[in-house]
Amino acid sequence: MFRVLSIALLAWLPISIAHAEDPIFSGPQAGETLPPLQVIGLTGDWEGKSFDLVAEVDGGPVLVVFFHELTRPGFGLMRAITNFASQRSAKGMTTAVVFLTDDVTETTKWAANVRRMFTDKVIYTVSPDGQEGPGAYGLNRNVTLTILVGDDGKVTKNFALVQPQLQSDGPAILQAVAEVTGGGEIPTMDQLEARYARGGRQMQQRMRQRDGSGQRNASGQRGPSDPQLASMLRDVINKQASDEQVRAAAAKVEAYVAQNANARRELARIVTTVVNSGKIENYGTATAQEVLRQWKAKLAQPARGQRDEADSTPPQNGDPENDQDEA
């Protein structure tokens, strides 16, 4: 199933922290050949068909968005850049989305539920190679989106995004698309959002509403929407906080989750994600990082042993099917 971690601590961090100084790699890099990419179509003429996406592109310009985690910011960015790219189909541009999942059957059902959000100008697919994706692509499961722009059978630009944001990541991606399709005017991010993201905001509102009540979000996983816990965690990972301030903030978190089972499970998922990311040094001070490790050791095992039925149920039943706008 989708590794939906919209609750991940990354979603609450300042962009300057989430976009770490160390480069993050996922997928073939600029100048490298695009390997064959076997996928299964989810919509349109491709529905139910297994095919090699790279072979279908036949060396033409292409934008491929790999969804490692289905999050609200990731969906908004995908919606904007794929709509922009699909408008250049007359210039030979192929635009595709590849969902990475361990359950192709459930993802296919989900796609059927939300197909009214999809546009026929974009090829929506699922990878049969599981959450890791095709081995030849070397995708990094710790990112949210891997975005490849290519031409002449090679990658021209690669974007590995942990915390995708339209305003910060959109311009460079649109520029890369324009470069392989003859240039031309690139809309501002405000114009792009106004033109393409209205339906995305409606979807986000529905996801927030369902998340807040402990319901499943658009991709079938339980989401956060616990502003009190989010605020407390920001205090814990504040890089300017003293050791005493970090410990005091951590004590507040522990007191809160002790009285809130949902918050406790949420915290367990968050700290497990952060500690396992290999980038824990980006989160707060050394004292804060030790607190996160201790929480993982304390909470992760009970979280696995006490997963409720909703957490173990395959995804893909949500509100987006009611959204009339295209994605």
C-alpha cells in the first residue's frame, strides 16, 4: 500500500530544515539513460494494460512523477506540474504519474474511485515492482516524490523531493519541462496555483476533515491533523532551544500522548519515520535527536503490536472521487 506519511514530521518543518544541505539522490541522474519502465495503466486507453512507458515515449520529451508517498503538498505539486506539462503534448511531451505500492489491486480500486480527478492528458500508472519501484531506477524510498524530466532517451533533470512544495520546487521543474519542449512562457507560481490547484485545495480540505476525525484520508491511510501535537513537536526540534527547553517541551509531549492513544500512535509513526530516514541530524539539537531516538525505542514496538484494523486495511477509499476538478 502507499506509504502515506502525511503525518511525517517533515510536513511540519521549515523548508530550510526539510531541504537538507546534503544532496538527496533518487532515480537516474541528469545525463543518464532512462531504463525500461514497466507499468500498468490505471486510466484511459492504458487501463489494465502492462507496457513499457519509456518505449512508448520513444525518445521524446517526457515528465515522469514517481509517488513514493501520497501527501497533500505532493499531490498539489503533481497536479500543477503535470497539467503544465500536458499542455505541451503538441510539442511531443508525454506526461506520466507512477504510483509505487505494495498492493496493486487496491491501488487500482483507488484509481477507479478517484478517476474524475484525473485528466486524459496524463498517463496514470502503477508500478508492478512494489514500494521500491523498478530496481534499475534506484529510487529512494525516503523521499516523497521523484520527478524525472527527459529527452532523447536520457534524463535531463532529476528532482528528489522529501518535502515537496509548489512555490519552492515548482519553478525549476517547469523550467526543465520548458527546456525539452522548445522553451516559451512559464507561469508564475501564483498563476499556476490559480489555474490548476483549486481542486487540489478542495481535496486537501476533505483530507483534513477526515484526518481530524481519525478517518482515512484520500489514499486510505490515517492522517495527523493534531495541531496540538504538531505545535509541541515544533518546540522539541527547535534548533535554537536550550537543552532545558528541549526537555521541557518533550515532557509536555509525553504528558499529552499519555492521555491520548491516537496521539501516541501518531507520535510512534512520526519518530520511526524520522529516525529511520538517515537524516535525524537535521531535526533540532543533539538533545532533541536523542529524545526522538528514545521515543522510537519506547513507542515503535507497541505501535506495531497494537495496530488497529484501520491501519492494517489496504488503502484507497476516500473522498477525492467526489471532486469534479481534474488532477
